[in-house]
Amino acid sequence: MSRTESAAVRAPQPRPAEVVWPILLVEDDDADAYLVSELLDEAAAPVEVTRVRTVAEAVRGSAGTACVLLDLGLPDSEGLSALKRLLEVESGAPVVVLTGLVDEYRGAQAVAAGAQDYLVKGQVDGRDLVRAVRYAIERKRADTAAQALRESELRAHERARLERGLLPRPLYDDDRLRLAARYRPGRRQSLLGGDFYDMVSTPDGTVHVLLGDVCGHGPDEAALGVSLRIAWRTLVLAGVDEADRLGYLQRVLVSEREHDEIFATVCALSIAPDRASARMRLAGHPPPALLHPSLAALPGGVVGPALGILDEDLTEEVLVELGPGWALLLATDGLLEGRDGPGGEPLGWEGVLPEIARLWPETGPEALLDDLIDRVEARNGGPLTDDVALILLLWGAD
């Protein structure tokens, strides 16, 4: 066998029912490579071994490998450099180091550096070798599962922090005004996007409601949504006039956004103390829909430009008569942009209201929001592309 060529050393084929482990043997010495082959043959190991002679070849050929058997004395490495290079390979396989008796201390160093185990050449039999490979594979799987669990927990904590910022506990003291809210990330992703809402009452009895959407999806958009939501609550509690609030929000957005192309849409309502009417401002955002006493979207002809598009706030205030008993649904455009089948037209309120009519009023407020999103997703042919945030407000309506 030439010392300049890579050769495949294959153990006897296992029974069809057995799982075959693809093993990469990194060994430049023909005699040692032959010894490994004989040991695996002796143990009838369910493996398929591919042999390479250098670290460079090992890095290129490690994809899909269940375990790497690595000799540290290679021509293109020194010390533990071969091990370090293999451990740096993304989604790399576990490594079992092969070392001579005089270099046994290097095996211990290799384990400390990240190898799963080490074996001393000439002091192991086939069963020892197979056991070391099996344990290395199982420990690697356990480590990978533990890491995935840790990452999942971190994502859950991150989502919880973002959720507290984007979707806070409403701050109002009217027990007769009922609230139900839902948030569902686009494409069912685990992290929140830029949709946000808030609800705050002031000493005069007015209830102020905000629903907004920062364009895009990800942690930067979510952080910007948190900033806008907190700024709005601060403006309300500080007694800033309604006509000036969106202008201040625009200034916050412009100062905090990463790129000039980032904008946010906003629906702001101020529900009168007697709850019979509301003042509404729309900045690039779809209007709410009344579910009771009639089922219809509020007029959308008063929608001003989204925040961050122009240098000034051009939203117009509109008075909305609600009546003595009403139910009002606010939605971000993630719901309304659901399509009527793959490649179909956006549903808009025209397509969503009939779905609400099939659910309301028999379905309770909480279930209504979940069922509505599910129905729109079914119409869409799968999860919605954009995030969906919904607020359902009820006053004297069942």
C-alpha cells in the first residue's frame, strides 16, 4: 500500500439489521492502520472505516462520520493541533485519540482538550476499541442533546423577555372593559418579531390603546418595538397630548432604527370615559373592525403614512361612535395579509370578517382569537408569513 495514497479499510459487513457506523481513521502508519482493521474484524464491529493519512484529508472527509479515530503523530500536525482542527469542524464527529505507550500523557491532554476518549496502541483488543467508539458516539449524542436543550431554554428566556417588553400587562382599572389578546409569530417561529401593543388608562377615565408593527422580523425589530411601546406608555402617563404622541414616537423610531428603510405602523385609540366613542389615529396601519353591534371594518380612508416614512407625523384624528355595547378587534396586517390560497389575493377585512361571522358570538373571546388565526392560516394554505397580534375589546357585549 502506497504511503502517499488514501485507502479505504473496510471491516466485514454486518448483518442487515445492524446499524453501520461510518468511522474515519486518521493514521499515516500502514501497520497501525492494519492493526485497527484487524481489531475491528476480530470484534465483528458494525462499522465502515475510511482511512486518511493527514489532518487536511480528515477535515475534508469528516462530514457524515459517526466517529473519528485519530493518531496524533501525523505529518501535517504537531501536538494537539490535529485534534483542535477536527473539533473546530461544524457539527463535527466525536474523536477518539490513538496514542503510543510513551505518549499516553498526551491522550489525557487530548481528553481535556475535547476528545471523547483515548486508547493506547498495543494495549487494546477489538472489544475495547468498539466499546470506546460506541461510548464516544453516545456521549456526543448526549452532549448534543444537552446543548440543544440549553439553547432551547435560552431561546425561551429570550422570548419571555421580549414578550414582556412587547406584550406587557395592560395598565387600566375598568373591570367592565374586557380584554383578550393574542400573538403568533410568522411561520410559527419561536421568536417574536416587531408587533407590539399596550393599554393604559388615565385619571380622567380614558382608556388609551396602542397596536403597532415594526417592519421586518427578528431581535432588532423586536427591540425597536419594545422601545416604541415603552415610549408610548411613558407619553400617556406623562399627560402628553394625544395629537403629539405619534410625532414623539416617530422621533424615537428614527433615532433607534438600524436603517433608514425601517418603519412602523400604528393604530392608536383613546376610548372615552363613557365608553360610547373613541378617538382613532392610524399611521400606515389597518383600521380595527367592529364585531358588535354590527360586523364591519371601521373606515380606512383616514390612514396616514407609517412612522419613519416622512419627516413629520401627518395622522388625522377620527371620532368613532361605538354605542352602548360593542366589541372591537384590532389586528396587525399579518392577519389581513393572509392569502386566499397559495398565490391568492390578500384577504383583508373583506375575507377575514366572514370567518369571524362563523365564530362570533358562540365562540368565547379567548378561543375566538386562536380559532380565527387558525382559520386564516387554513385559507392561506399554511402558517402566515408575518407576525399576528390581535386585541379584542368588549364593552357590554357578550
